[in-house]
Amino acid sequence: MKKSLASRGVEKVYLVKKYKNFPVKEDNDQVMKEYNKVKEAAQGVKYYSRRGLLGERFYVMDKPHEHKEATEKQDKQWSQALKSCGL
């Protein structure tokens, strides 16, 4: 069983980032601000979205980010959804 980051003594920081190439989240996207709580970061996204130029988009990324692998069942469901859309 994996232990959570908090139980290992690692504190998460939530970054508000600006997309360079929407909808692809890249490591080198510009960091606008860091927050300690996810709710504050979500409000930050709303703030930057209102203040930004037309077409600029923002998102929240947790740091350190843990990559999660999809289960086999989730992969099958995803593949079926893509086929039903014609992709």
C-alpha cells in the first residue's frame, strides 16, 4: 500500500499555471502563483481567467505531482469511448 505524501512529511503546493498549448499541460508552462490550499488555487484560476487576455487559459497543478496509471478496466472504457466518438 502506498503512503500519502502528507504521511511521508511532504507538503503539497498548488501551482496556478498558464497553458502554452491548450489543452496540453506541459512542465514548462508559466507558473502564475503558488498556493498552500487547493481551494485558494481554484479561486486563483478564476481570478487570472477574468484578468487575462481573451483566449488565455489557466489550470491548477499540484507539486509534487504524483502520476497515476490507469487500470486495465479504465483503459478499456477509454478506448471504447474514443471508438464511439470516431477517434
